Amino acid sequence: MLSGYRLPPEWMPQDAVLLTWPHAATDWADDLDAVETVFFQLAGTILRYQALVVLCHDAALRDRLRTLFANQQQLSPVYFALIPNNDSWARDHGPITVLDNTGELAWLNFCFTGWGDKYAAALDNQINDRLFGSPFIAVRKIERLDLVLEGGAIETDGRGTLLVTKRCLLHPNRNPGLSQSELTARLSELFGLQQILWLDHGALAGDDTDGHIDMLARFTPGGAIVYQGCDDRNDSHFAELQAMAQQLAQCCDAQGQPYPLLTLPWPTAKFSPDGERLPASYANFLIINGAVLVPQYADEADAHALAVISQAFAGYEIIGIPCLPLIRQRGSLHCVSMQLPRGVLQTFAQGITH
């Protein structure tokens, strides 16, 4: 039986964006100033359009951020929650918001295991239960699931289709007891789907998520798919991303119509101080109310990426956010954020931060 839930697309009207603020007890410790600069720019941009929910590891961080945000002029409120956490990847440990058959919002709380037990995740796995009890949260139902799933691993067009990669969802470090058909049935029930499109190809060097879809291909409100291309035949990614593009060209929506495709440019290779290739992807953009925030990598392709996103999101303001510090920890803009759809928050208190 269907659960009665429906997974809305990211461009559904939002109340806020959730950020889990970086702190010195995470892998950001050696680069904390640089990554906080990115977070402040991201937060300031979001607050031009909607509210912000900030998770803070401890009281000292919460009090510091409360003071800093209070000293800034902003159009929208900031809500703070004191919740210890392992890391800042809100996309993967945050709640996935769905609508039931009456239109009421509910949270699906999947198991988060640090991308298959690669990293400590015990604190992150309890974030949603603790956030659910916050006084500013209006959601009245949370469903706790034994399924391992990260928000960055799924992408919906809002019309019954989910896009995923086999490399991630069928990896033995996630749900080894479930076959592809079993996982298809389970996710279709939970998200009210008509179909799941499983990509066989697509992987970025340095991406330790086992191939999250939000680094590769994304749906748009106009019904297209925008995806990360690679036009450099000498790059190790060329064959894999070309194969992904060919498979995307064969994909149809739930009504049987092919998706128009838009190709994002390929940035020049980015490396860590130790010489490891980093996963720089323009597909890791964040959709908010009236704007799309796009990763920028101090690269000649940055402007081209903004132009492609502008074509894909007509009527949205397109804003670049410098993200080189983020990819040093193997993620980017979408990875550190989670949208909270309209109705998640209690009525705003004018001019007050919490």
C-alpha cells in the first residue's frame, strides 16, 4: 500500500534553509576561517529571500552566531537550535520533507551512517529527532525509518519521477539486504513515485558519497535536466560522464516524454594540498525562493555555469557562491544545505532571532 506521501521538488515554496554550522571538532578544523566565510556569504544570501535555521554544536557557537547575525541587517529571521553534530552536511543528515494525502507536511527520518560508515555519524543521525522538538518547528509528524538514505542521493521532478545512481543506492555499504527492485518498491511507496530512473554511470574523483546524484544531474521547474558535462577527452572523467549523458538522453518522464538536457561546463581540475583530485561540480546548486545559488570555483568556466543555470531557471535570480573551501572536504553548496518547505516553521516572529 502507498504511504500517502509525496516528495515535492526543491523549487516548492520554502520557509527556510537548514545549515549545520561548521565547528572546530569537525574535519573543518584546519580550514575553519575559510569555510565560515563561505557559510556567512551563503547565509547572508539566503536571508535576502527567506528564513534560516542554524544548527549549533554547542552553546558558545550558538551565542557567537546569535550576536553576529543580530548585528547584521537582514530581511528574514534566523532560528538557532543547539544540537551536537559530527559534521556540516545538512543535505544528508537533515530531514526529508514530504506531503501526505491531505497536504500536511511530515518528516521522513532515514538512517544516516556517514556514507556507509566512512565517518563518525552517531550525533548526526540523531539531529532530526532533536530538531523535530524545537519550538519553531510546525511539522507534527516524523516517521523514523530503518532505511539508509541521504538527501543528496535523490532528485525528484515533482511529477512522479526520482533520479538516482546505482553506484550509491545499491552500494553494499548502504542497504545490503535490499535488491534494486525491492528498493524501488520501498522508495516508490515512501515518496509517491511512478518511476525511478537508475543511472549506471556518473562518478567524480574525490566524491566519497559513492556517487550522489546532486553532484551529477538535477531537474528543473521547466521539465529539463541540467547535468555536469565533461568535454575534455584527456580528463579521466570523460568516458564516464559521456556515458551518463547518453543515458540521460534516453530518460523519459512519467508521462513518457523525454527530458530536454542542458549541459554544465567542466571546470579545470582542482586538487587538495596533498594532490588529491577534488569533486568540483556545478550541478551542486541550491534552489531557494526566487533564486538559484551556484557553486563557483575561481575557474574560467564559472561564468558559463551561471549562464546555463540562468537558462534552466527562467525568472530566478542566479547568484554565484565561492565554494573552493567546501570541496576541500569533498562536498559543495547543495551538500551543506537542506530546504525546509513552506509550512515547516511556526509563524515568524517579526524581527526576532531564536
